[in-house]
Amino acid sequence: MVAEELSQDEIDSLFGDSSGEGSSEEIKEEAHKFFELLNDSLEEVLKTAFSLEVVSKFTDLAIAKKEELSLENRVFIVVGLSSDDNSVDLYITADKRFASILSDLMLMGPGEAKDELEPDDLDALKELFSQVFGNLSTAIKDSIPVPLTIEVKEVKQEGVELPESLYKVSYDIALPNIEDGTLEVYASKADFDQIFEAKAKETEEEVVTEEEVPFKEVEEEHVGETHTEHVLSPAETPKNLDLIMDIDLEVKIRIGEKYMLIKDILDLKDGSIIELEKSIEEPMDVLVNGKVVAKGVVVVVGGRFGIKITHIETREERIKSLGG
């Protein structure tokens, strides 16, 4: 029995055709990671901004040609992404109906759709995606070792000039009890990849440079050195202080502190209460140049807040604090 000869298309389907423009080998790992993080930021910020259980699904990342895209009747949010020497524009786009729903929700509406967006709608979209990319900036610092600057530049209803070869990313957005829609992101593949390639080379060079500097030599520079702390004498103090008496210093009163997760900060709204870690019975801190120099209790003087000192550092310690 003679086996039937396979066609080239059938062979390609079995083994995968890696010669095409959109093959997975051509998509950089950094691009996939970046757009995954963008999906997380989209879902988190839309949930917080709309007070809805929004679901965002990262459905596709491919390489496409400009002529393959349908750009009619769409809204574009133009976002600048840059490193020290390279930059690229990202174009987040949605059809006008879905974009108008997002803007109406952002303006505290019920999520009504309309055919044309007003200036207030465009401003609302710009604010919404400023929050999305602000969230993304934080996530990138923890996950991608590339310092980037991200800025939402403008929102446009008319078409934009796209590069010939680009990354095309799709996100399915589900707004419960309202409507589902799709957001797409376009970016020049060459410019996007260049940002990450350039920074990767810089990182490798920095690692090599650090390894070439022996730590022992740094230690040896201090061998034999003696450091003594000079304490101002009463005779020296007035003379030295005369030189800086007219310098303004910022005095701050610290009533308390609290460390919060970014997700908890994004959940804050009107009426939220932040519980500080300091007891109401503890005195407030008085800080000068970032150093605590005194403690006191809050009082009201002539209709304004003030602080009554209950404990203060010595004159010598206060002078030391002025030096940082």
C-alpha cells in the first residue's frame, strides 16, 4: 500500500510554518510580558473606576500589516512609551460605541452608548487610560527591568498614521449587565523591540562593569583611616550659626503613618477612612530637615492648628539635624 503524498500546506500545518510574518518566533518575550501586564492593569483599574466586576481577557498578540487593519469609526488613545534613547507610540483603539460606554461610566453615568463622543467624553477616556498606564508603570518596575516613561498624549476620533509592520494586541472586555467590547493596541514592532533590546544591552554592560571592580580595593582605601566626630563647643556654636540663621527650613508635623498596598490605594473613595498606626494618646512628631527634633500636642491658636511642645531635643542635637 503506497502512502498518499502530502502537500506542502499539509506539511506546514503539521510542523508549523515559521516563515510567515506573524510567526511566534518573531514576537519578543518582552512584548508578551508587557501586554500581559497591561491586561492586568486594565482589569484592575476598570473594576475600581466603574465599581463593577469587569473582566479583561488578553486574547491575541500577533504581528500584522497596516493594510490588514480596519480603522473606520474608531476612537484612538495615543500613548507615548519611551526609554532614555528610544520611543514608540501605542494606539489603544475601540469602536465608538464601546468607547462611549467607557467614557459614560467614567463620568459616573449608567454606561449609555452613543454614535459620537463629545469633548468631555474624550477627556474622560484620557483620564481613564492615564490611570491604567499609571498602574502599569508600577507593575513594570516590579516585573520588567527596563526604566520606562509612559504618557497618555491624546484621544482622537479621526484616523492615525500607523507603521507598516506592527504588533496587534486584542483584549476582550466584559462589563457585567452593560455590554462587552474589544480593545485593540497597535505599536510599531521595530520601535517597540528597540526599546527593550537597547536596555537589555545596557544592563549586560552594567553587570560586567560591576564585576570588574574588586570589592577588596574599595575596602583597602579606608584602612588606617580614623574618623572622629566633632562636637560644637559653646564658643563655636553662635559663630557658626550666624552664617545660616536666615536660611528657611521646612517644619512638618507628623500625626501618623501607614503603609498601604497599591491595590488598597486604588480602592479608596469618598468616605474611606485610613487608620493610622499611631495612638491618639501619643504626641505628634515635629520634623526639621526630615529629622524628629521635638514632640508635642495639637492645639488651636486663633482659629488655626498649632502644636504645643512637650519634649524637645538638646540644642546640640538640633544643630546636628540641620546637616541632614
